[in-house]
Amino acid sequence: MSDSLAMFRKSLSPDLKKLAEQHMQHDLTQSDRDALQSAATTITTSTAIGSALGLTLSLFLAYRLRSNRATMFRTFRATAQPTSVKFAGGREEPIPDLTPLMKPSRLGDFATYTFLGLGGVFFGGEGGLLTGSLMARSRLGRDREARERIQGAFRRFQADALRAEADLLDRGLHSSYAL
């Protein structure tokens, strides 16, 4: 479940992280590393803000939904309810009182706040992740030479990671890389 929400996604495996650090140190300049760090911070911040905004809006929506449900119940209870139905053949059947079934409950309130809150965190976090990724991409794309160095370092990293994974698979070991 931890990978299903953008806010809780884990980073790379330890081996992959070490390989990425080596490429960052050898293939990139300090300004490139700073730009990547700034981009990562942008994504993290946008995801956190999106999650918080989604949670806030969904809790507000849950509050409104609960208050409207309570208002509808009070209105339903105050109006005159039919007690029986008379058919054309003269037969009369009583209608059960549905008032207790329509009454808002604590369990319903809990479910409303929980599911709307989780949905808000999910949609807000994913929207924040998308927004942060687009902002980070545009920031990294401003300097053409830095962008080419970063892309080249990433391609070399991918090639090394795939080579290491292929070596592990050839030896019959379980791959720890999650590409």
C-alpha cells in the first residue's frame, strides 16, 4: 500500500542508489547536482502541498455531505409519511417506518470522513506529483548543456543498472534492482 500514494513512495534500492550516486559524482558538475536536488525538492514540496490540499478539500466536502444528509433526515422526519398502500382490488398493505433506517449514524460519518479523506490525499498527492514533475522538468530543461549532461548521465546509469541486473540473472540470483 505504501507505493500507492505518491507521498509515501520509497526511493531506489540500496545497490541502485549507490550506482546512481557514483554516476552523479563522476558524470555531473556541481551545478547539475544542485539543479537535480532543486528539482527533487520541487517534486517533494508539490506532492506534500497537493496531499494537504486534497485532504483539506475532501474533509470540507465530507463535512458538507454530512450536514446535508442530516438536514435531509430532519426534513424527511418532519413530513407526513404514508402508512399504507391501497391497491385497486381493495387490499391494503402497511408501509414500514423507514425513519430509523434513514437516520445518520456515527459509522456512516466515520466512513464518509475516512473514504473522502483518503481519496483527497490520493488525488491531491498524485496531482501534486504531476505538477511538481512538470515544474521540475521545465526547470531542468532551461539550460541545454546541463540537460544534455544529465540525460547522458542517466543513460549511462541505466546501462550500468541493466548490466548489473543481467549479471545477477546470469548467476541465477534474484535481482535487487527495481527498474
